[in-house]
Amino acid sequence: MADGKQSKYRVLKYFPFTSERKASSIVVRDHEDRLFAFVKGADSSMKKFFKAESDQSFIDEEVESFAAQGLRTLVFGFREIEAKDLATFEGNHKLRQAETAWDWDQLKAEDVECDLEPLAVTAVEDLL
């Protein structure tokens, strides 16, 4: 929701959680035809996905605060995927572009799980 208006997104690609990446991600297209990647994962793995120049101080503070309360944390980040990124993906993986659609099945998680902006931290109580 932006400015009180509901937004719709079309899912283009989903990368499920793996213990190797300690993250999952999704690529979506919004109603204005913009592409976004949203990523969630463990704080230890998410730090390497963020842009070097991004302000991550609130992430560290929140994770530390939640951990002190014995809570398990998830960190969220996002990036807008621009035309130049699509050209890079195509060069890296020989993505086939039809006149109207990319072959998103060729895309790899590492293509979108980088250069992220930090978005949020959430925590849950682990009762086990």
C-alpha cells in the first residue's frame, strides 16, 4: 500500500529458502511495470546482500535488541531491477527475451540477492 492505495504485484520468479543462502527472494512486477526483488533472511546472510553504502545501522541495532530478548530475527531488503540489470542478467545467463517477456526461469538467486537496500527487521519468539 502506498499513500493509502492498494498496489498489485505480479510474481515473476520465486527463490525458496535454502540453508546455504539462509534467505528466500521473490521478483515481482508492479502496476507501473517496474520490477522489484524482495529478499528475507537471517541477519548474518543478509548483510552481504546489502549495498556497501546503504545505512544498515538500524538493522544491527534492531537485531541486537531482539536477540537480547531471546527472539529470532528476520531481515528484509529490496531493490528495483532496472533495464541495465536485465542486460547484465541476459549477458550472464543468456536469458532469452521474447518480444514481450523474459525467460525468468533462467534467472539465478545471486542475480537479485545483491545491491539491496535494507527494509525492515522482524522478530518472533521461538517456543521450541
